[in-house]
Amino acid sequence: MHETPVLSVRNLVVRHGNGCSQCAQNMEKNRCIVCKSVWAASDISFDVYPDEVLGIVGESGSGKTTLMRTLYFDIPPTSGTATLQNYKDGQKNIWEASAAEQRMIKNNIMGMVYQNPVMGLRMNYSAASNIAEKIIAAGSRSAGQMTARATELLEAV
């Protein structure tokens, strides 16, 4: 039996700037010395299958954060596709989804823990309120569920 990937990324490119015909021959690290475009991610492809864990490693500036923030809709891709098995049966590019569909994906299918907590948390909210906000975004309005989940997570940490 052939397993379907839960996440599939094909040919992801994230470029800041217009790019030019000289980029391939005139790169200094990830910056074109002719047009000054920065290639934050270039031709990234991978699949993640059920029960797999994917580790993304690389030196500083290699595109790890760009990849993750693009998958979480924080940075738009220049080109490429990404599909999720739990979104439209893995048949639709998530980067072509509407804003409402992207919120649904973020709230129900994916999650992000940012290196910088200010990017993922409301610093003027309590920890329990931050947890409750995500539960509400996922569609639940049960105060008991919010309290129980906040207690469970806070006891774990």
C-alpha cells in the first residue's frame, strides 16, 4: 500500500526582490550582486509521511525560518506548492487558499511555536487566555474545555 504524505512541498522559492536573468551566475551567498534580490529559499521540496518527524537543520541564514513561516502563511512564497492531506484531501495548494481557509488550516491542522514568543503570543494576555484564544479559533466555546486544556498545558510546563 502506498502511503500519502501528510505534507508535501514542491519547488518552494521565496525571493525578496524581482530577480533577474543574472541571478544564477551572480550570487553572493543568497543575494544577487546584479539586481540585489535575496533568495531566502530556493527550490525546496520534501514530503512528510504519517508518524514521521522531519528535522530541519542548517546554518544561520540557510532558510529554516523562512520555510516554516511560509508554511504558516506569515511569508508569501514566490513560487511552489504545498499540500496537506487534511486539507482538500491533499489536492489543493495551501498557498492558493483564501484567507479564511488559511486561518482554518492554522487553527485546526497546523501549529507554530515561534522562536520569538512575541510573534506567537499576545504578551498582554495571560497564558491561559492565550491558550483559550487558540481553542476559540478552532471552533470551541466551552469554558470548561478551555480551563481544562490550559490547566493541562501549564502543569506540563
